[in-house]
Amino acid sequence: MKLIKTLVAAATLLTLAACGEEEGSAENYVGRWVAQHGNSIMEISDIGNSRVEIDHLTLTFGTRSTQTLHGRIEDGLMIVGEDMFAQSFRYDEQTNRIKAPNNTYRPVPAGWTWGDGYEMLED
């Protein structure tokens, strides 16, 4: 009986440990990211249930525009859009970059604001 209780306790602990690491975690994506190509920044927030909100900020000819998008975390990818218009983003832990088919995003320096100018964001 003692062995059965020990096995049940061990199985419960293993199950709880597995639940701690959410498959749909947005942790790696949350923050501000600047595009390597183009004048844009993604500001990503975790809104729960494997969902994210993305404020896509663009600076064109001195004018700043913002578009708010919603995405989901699925199998480690951040997917924005639906069906055939969906775009996948992948976090690369080795380089600390978010990679998309047509661009790569790197973290915005801490404390940066639009008043600091875009030049500070260039590699």
C-alpha cells in the first residue's frame, strides 16, 4: 500500500511539473522588437490563453502610424492572421531574435523612446 501511495504521489508531482511549462507560452515574444529591414517596431503583449496583442508601429517620412493586430501562440510559433493570410513568427533563442519569412526582429534597447530617433535602433 505504501508503494502505491508513493507512486501516486510521484505521478501527481510529474503531472504538475509538466503543467508549469505552457506549450502556448508567449514569454519569449513579449516586449518591443525592431525590424532589421524597414522602419517598424512590434510591441507584443501577452493577453492570456496563448493569445498576444501586437502594436505594429511604423515610421514613414517622419510620420508614425500604429496598427493593432492579434495573434496566437501555437507549437512555439506566434501566428498573426487567419487562414491563407496568416504569417508565422519564430523566436530563435540562440540569437534572441524573432524571425519571419521576410524579416528578422531584434530587441529594442531598454529605455528607447521615439524621441531618441530611429538611428539609435540601427544595427
